[in-house]
Amino acid sequence: MKVYLETFGCQMNELDSELVRGHLHSLGYSFTGDPNDAQVILYNTCSVREQAESKAYSRIGIVGKRKAAGEELILGVLGCMAERDGIDMLRRYPQVDLLCGPGELDKLPLLIDNVRRTERISTSPRTDRAPARSVTSGDGRVALAGNKSRRSATLGAAEDSLEALDLGRAFEPREGSNDRSAYVRITRGCNKFCTYCVVPYTRGAEVHRPPDHIVEECRRLADSGVLEVTLIGQTVNHYLYVHGAAVDASGGETPQVGPGAAAFTRTGLDRLRSDGQRVTTFAELLYRIHEEVPEIKRLRFVTSYPRDFGDDILDVMAACPRICRYLHVPAQSGSNRILKLMNRGYTVEEYLEFVQRATRKLPDVCLAGDIIVGFPTETDEDFEATVQLVRSVPFKNNFIFKYSPRPGTTAIDRYPDDVPTEVKKLRNNHLLAVQSEVSTAVHRSWVGKTVEVLVEGPSKAAADAAEADAIDARSTVSAVHGSTDQQPATRVELRILGVSQGASSNGAASSPRQRGLQSDGRTAPLPAGTQLVGRTGGDLITFFDCPAGRTPESLRGTVLPILITGSASLLLQGTAVGPQGTAFGTDG
Ligand code: 5AD
Ligand code: SF4
């Protein structure tokens, strides 16, 4: 049976999809990139913004038409929409055979199997004790969701079946594979309850994985050829594992509910330690991975919460060369009044204090963020304050979103969505233009410097990958500077440069090189050659010519020192210098 699996939304979903793929693969399912070639179609959905949901609904509609025309297909909706809409979706979309919330993904093979065997599930397949909600639509289809309750601090390993999914991840040798990057989850869920956000409701309480599990996963990924690991969590700097608090029957550590924000004050942490508790902080976790798995040449993390980002983390970043100088720290707004309504828990002044501290300790750090425009009651003055914030921080990019009221959130109940759509659009476009100026200045500041670039491949392939990744504005590989249209950076950039993609004679994508980017951002004709693209540790997209005597294939997954000779708002251009083709594995 062939499966088509499409992912919407954030890195968490990308990782979930990767784990689901591995799980189904180990059970004999094969995968296809063409939905028309599949017998099982799975959409791993996102509810964070309405736009992502609409996209998924339109896909569901297309499958409905195919089924109505007599095709035998199994359609499964996974992730946050399954969690949020549950039985309603089954009612409204008869073509959907199964729903599986993010807390139930380990049960997915069982669900598919039941659909295959019975066509329609007649009973809940749930067998363990986890508090999942299993509802049927009346015609036997099932919505398996609800394993996201705010559970007690000690979670039995048997109950946390999700951990098994992460731990059971496939670690196939990546021989011949181009993909040298992987996500590793450090926390699940979120406790922040920003008033606009569905995540605490769809993904449940913040649960922290044991450091040993995380380090072991990194080690096994490195053994299978992974060079770049991105640690993911909703607020990674709030990672804190209290040893001995959650153990299974054999004494092994298990995931535990986070200790809450109070633990991140100096006194909170001191109190924990003076109680004789052994804890692992986020800084200590980063250090452990850096020291214990040196084969990982790039270690990064998303997303950081602007409050409680201690100097200890910045110090570890400064001391550890393989930890990327990259911080994705969403500000969300530059107005204290709006931040308060958002329940963000910090002021603009505190945000700026953090940025100052980060840039003082890590002068070459690359900063990225998220901003929401048009939050209820946002005035021109509030918006102007956001513009000022964006102007005053050297953001390499910002993902800019128009506020979208989400069912189930506090904001939708408490604040009418009173900023007109037209005003949201104007503010969005204005902020994009401001961010573009800021991004241009940030990229220009790299001209003349030599940076280490992890080679992704020929520019066409990379452009396609960026396009695929740009489905999600949160993608780490995306350098889109804040478009809600989520255009891939390369496309945006190429359009700015007046280059049409695919125009080159050798079939590779047009790249800035083909027009020739100058350090002032203007373009000039340059002879065509094989263009490669990669990223710096700070996640800046860099184009450069394939060095003489090397093939793009031989350079993929290696690090090259690149002298930056030109820039635009989203891209760097450079030339390979020094020991060309220095392999990642040999340069320490
Ligand atoms: N409307 C608009 N943007 C939102 N985000 C989260 N919820 C909403 C919403 N209801 C944005 C925030 C967050 C990013 C993942 O999505 O900026 O950081
Ligand atoms: Fe949502 Fe706020 Fe949690 Fe981020 S920190 S996932 S915006 S509730």
C-alpha cells in the first residue's frame, strides 16, 4: 500500500510526519510523492492560523471528489485539526476515514489497519490507559484525539506512548541521502497560553523529555550520518528536567510536566537545587549534546521565548563552536499594551534588554522572529511601536502574520476581531517593507567576511526545497522575511532581482549569480556556471560557484569557507576560499 503524506505547519509537524513515516515504513508501507499514486492519503494538519486550515480543507475536498468518482482511498487527517475539530470534521466530511490528534500518532498504524480491514472502524482501537478521547461519528469512523490533557508531574512511561514514538524513530544509515539535517524534540506542548494561540489546547501541557533520551537520539542520528540537529520545542529555553521526579518501573527516567515559569527565576532554580534536586537546564542540555556528540557539526534550537533566556545559555553558545549563532525569538508586537493583551509575559523593554545581552555576548548572532499585526484593538500607535521595534533590532528576518482569530482561544472569546482586514493587509505590507530594509542591512554587513556554509546542493534543487519548506513560515530552512504568502526566499529574491527561475541554459535555477549581485545589491551580468547554495550557521542563504574540480554532489553536506562578495535582502553571494571542499567530518 502506498501512502501519500503531506505536512502543514510548523517544525513540530514536520518531525511528527517524519516519525509517522518511519513507523509506517517499518510496518511495510511505502511512500509516494504523488497523491494520485497513493491508496492512503494522510494530511498532517496545523490549526495555528486559518490559512493553513483552509489549505488542508481544500485538499480534503479534492480527495472527496476522487472518492465520489469511485476511487478506493483511505483518507486520514492527523495533527491539530484532528484534535480541534474531532467529530465535527467527521460529520462535515464523509470522505475522512480517520482522525488522529498529535497526541495519538503512535496509534496511527492501528487506525489505518482497522480502516483497511473493516473499511469503517466500528469500535475504538484504543487499548492503553492514556486519557484519550475516542469518539465515533455514528457510521463507525473514529476520531482518536485528546491525549493532551494537563497531566500530573509524574508520567508513567507506559502512559506516555508518544515518547515511544520518538524513541522508536528509525535511524537508517543515510548513505547516499542528501538529508543531513534532523529535528529532535526536547519538549512537547506549551503552558504559556498566549491569548491568540491554539497550541496549548491542541498539543497539551508542556512535557520535558529526559536529557538522556535526547542525547541518545542525537547520538544515533549522528551515527546515521546527520550533521545538523535542530532541537525543537515551543519555548526551548524553558526546558528544565528535574532528575528523579519521573521514573518508570525499572528506574529509567521518563518525560515530566515542566516545572512552570517560577522555576526560571534565580531563586526558583536555587530553591530546586537547595532542595537537593539534580536538574538539567537548557544550557546544560546544549552543552551535553555539544560535548557528547561532536559529530553533530551544527546544533541549533527553536523556538526561544524572550523571557528567562539566561546568560548561561548565551555563555554556552559562545563557548561551543558547533552551536549555531542563531536565535529565533518571536517578539509578536512592539506595543506593551498589545503584549499584555496577548499574555506574552514580557515588555518591549525586556525584549530589547535580551537582544542587547545576546548581541553583546554573541556579536555574530543572527536574529529572527515572528510578529502578529492587527491583533484586536491594535491602533496606529501600537503598530508604529512594532515598526520601531523591527527597525531597532537587527533581525535577519521576521515572519509576519495577520491576526487570525482561532476557535477555543482566549482572544476569540475576549476581544472582537476589530481591526479591518484592509488595515491588517496594509500593516502587513508596510512591515514587510520595513523588514526588507532591515534584512538588506543585516545581509550587507556580512560582505567581506568569510563564513562557513553547509552545502545543500545546486541552486535549483535548493530553491525547490526552500519552496517546499516555505509551506510553513516557521521552517528553519526558510529565509522568507515575513511573508504570509510564504514565498520561498529564493523566489522572492529572484523576483526582486528580475530573474525568472529556471531560465538558465543548464537547467539549474537562475540564481543571483547569473545576474551577478554586487555588494551594493545592484545586479550585473556574470557568466553562467554551476551554482551551489547552502546556509551559514546563522541560517543565511548563500549562493556561490562550484569550485573548479569539484562536483555539486561531492560537496553536498560539506562545509566550505565562503568569502561573501555580495548581498541582497535575503541572500548572500560569495566565492569558495581556502581549503576548498573541507569536509564537515574532517574540519573538527
Ligand atoms: N493569528 C496570527 N498569527 C498567529 N500565530 C500564532 N497564532 C496566531 C494567530 N491566531 C503566529 C505567532 C507564532 C507563529 C507560530 O504563528 O507569531 O509565533
Ligand atoms: Fe503559542 Fe505562546 Fe505557546 Fe508559542 S509560547 S506555542 S505562541 S502559547
